[in-house]
Amino acid sequence: SQQGEEDPQALSIQEGENATMNCSYKTSINNLQWYRQNSGRGLVHLILIRSNEREKHSGRLRVTLDTSKKSSSLLITASRAADTASYFCATGLGFGNEKLTFGTGTRLTIIP
Amino acid sequence: SAVISQKPSRDICQRGTSLTIQCQVDSQVTMMFWYRQQPGQSLTLIATANQGSEATYESGFVIDKFPISRPNLTFSTLTVSNMSPEDSSIYLCSVQTGLRNTEAFFGQGTRLTVV
């Protein structure tokens, strides 16, 4: 079964609005990462947050991590049409286990 | 970072045949992974491709169905054998260039349709 469950499954917002996606996971992790996928192509890494971090920023992206609730959120501010894509969280266990386990994904549509 | 060239980008295959997907990386990497993404779904790890030894398969995936080669630190192949329509998916090659779950880099994927 998938490690991460994301919600919402799909999200449509107007350009310029903020988009928030959530990810929940089941086991202790070393880090959590967010990826973007455009139209079924390869994934692009967005941001990584480690288990001892609570918040991280990168440009218009803000990620939070709450290890007590086993959840993370990705906020995209001032959305653009080019942000239309699927977004996946992925968890890494570390400790010599390098595999990533991907969540179910959120399909984000930005309406111009 | 790493740049990955994956080919073919797409193919339509007859059931019962096999397809080999190639993944070429522009630098030597330790960790290479193969994923499957069924239509509208998330990524599922098929196996970890180990250089110089057999691949490590995840539960539900077997070597006879998905043989993998890793002849060196920059190249790997995944074969989808004896295909059926249920194998229609996007297959993705991924690498990680460091230890402890650094970011993963992905090829553009192979969109496979089995008819």
C-alpha cells in the first residue's frame, strides 16, 4: 500500500490564488520530499524537508512537516498557469534504506 | 544533479511480446530505480538496479517478468516481458546521487501501451 495519502485528489483554483496540498504518511521517516509531474512525464524535485525540520521555503513554495501527526503540507503562493501539474509527496526512511515511497498525488489545475 | 535519457519515450506493443527500456545517466550514480505508474495512479517501485549484482525487487514484482540489467554506473535497462494490456503504464527510471535520500532525478518516462 502507498505510504502517503494526499488530499485533495484534485484541486482547481484561479490564477493568483494560493494552493495547499496535504500529505499524510504512516511510519517514521528520515525526510519527506515533494515532486511535480507535468502531463505524465518525468518527475521534478521541488523541495526536501528533513524529519528534524518543521518548515522550509523555496521561492513560492512553503512546506511544513508535523512528525507528531505524520503529515506535511505544500503551499504554492500566487499560483500561475504553469503550476498546473500533479504533485506527489515522497517519504524516505533513511538509515541505509534509500527507497522513496510516493503518495497518491494531487492534480492541481490553475485557471487563467 | 543528474540528467537522465530514457528511451523509448513511448511504444505500442502487441501482447505476448517484450520491450526493453533504456536509461542512460550523464554521471556515475550508485542508486538507480525503476518505477511503474499505472494510468491516473502514483508511482510504484519495481526494483532497485544494483551495479554488478542482481536487482532487488519489491513485493509483487519478479525478475522473470521485469528483468533488469545494470552493467555499469551510468546505464540500466528494464525489460517488460510477455506483455499483457495490464502492463500498459508509464515506466520511469530514477537515480539518486547521494546517500540518505537526497533528491531523486527522473527520466522522462516510457509510455507503454499493450494491445
